[in-house]
Amino acid sequence: MDSLFEIESEDQFRNVVEEVLNNLHISKSGISAENKMITLAKEELKQILSSNNYDLAKIKNYLQNKQWNSDRIKLFLSMVEENCSEILYNTLLNHNSMFGEAVVDFDWRLKIVLGTSELKTLRYPLLQLILTTSSSNCQRQNVYDIKKDMLKRLIEVLESSLEI
């Protein structure tokens, strides 16, 4: 974090802090000096956040005890505060993905199948479910085609899980 707070330009400081906060748990390849600085800043920020239990007041006290530029500390803290919910969400996703795949996002499309190569006049609805999952800093999309009877069963399972 020392090298982060020593950046000359305020715009460059803001850009690097945004990069660190937006990609806190995502590792990028490359061995440039800037990537090393960002990687070190990410690791130290994760340590600061976890050791202070993600409490902004404790983080503020910790940073103010350092001999860094007070204006930069204020800017850094305001950016952390703006992104606090995303930081917590991404930390939770990262933690959960260490133990298996975690659903990060989903999307769906409803399609009507009009026919196949064997049957020219066939009509049935088809739901296409797209799940974006995360596992050990790796994201991937899974696409599932679900017919009407399977969709009904999926809805029943989800509704019954809400009752528990």
C-alpha cells in the first residue's frame, strides 16, 4: 500500500484504487511493475479489511496511523465507502467459490421450438437458463435448455426450499 499512496497524480491514484477495489479478488496475469504494485496493494487491502472486520471506522483509524498523505487517505476511504457493498459481496462470493461453484449471476430466455429436422410441425416452449458461476477466481457460463415439465419441477423445488 505504500507504493499506492506514493503515486504522484491524483487521477492515476484514483484509477489504480478503482482497479484494486473493482478486482480485489480477481488475479490478472502479467508481470509489469504496475501489475505487481496492484497485486501487492490488493493483498494488503484484503489483509487490512479482514483484520479490521470490514469496519470502516477501524480501517480509518488504521490508515490514519500510517504516515501517508491525509488527502489521499480521505479519497481512498471515500472510494472504499462507495464500494463497500460490492466489496463485501465479492468477498462473500470469493469465499464461497473456494468450496465449490457459486452462482454469481443468471439470465433466462424463453424460446418456442417450431420444428426439428425429424418433425417439421412441432411447437413447444423451451426455457434457456444461463448461470454464471465462480470457482477459485474463475468465472464461466453454463447454458441449460429446460422443457416445460422440468421447469415446473424446478419451480416446485425452489418454492419448497423457501418453506424450510
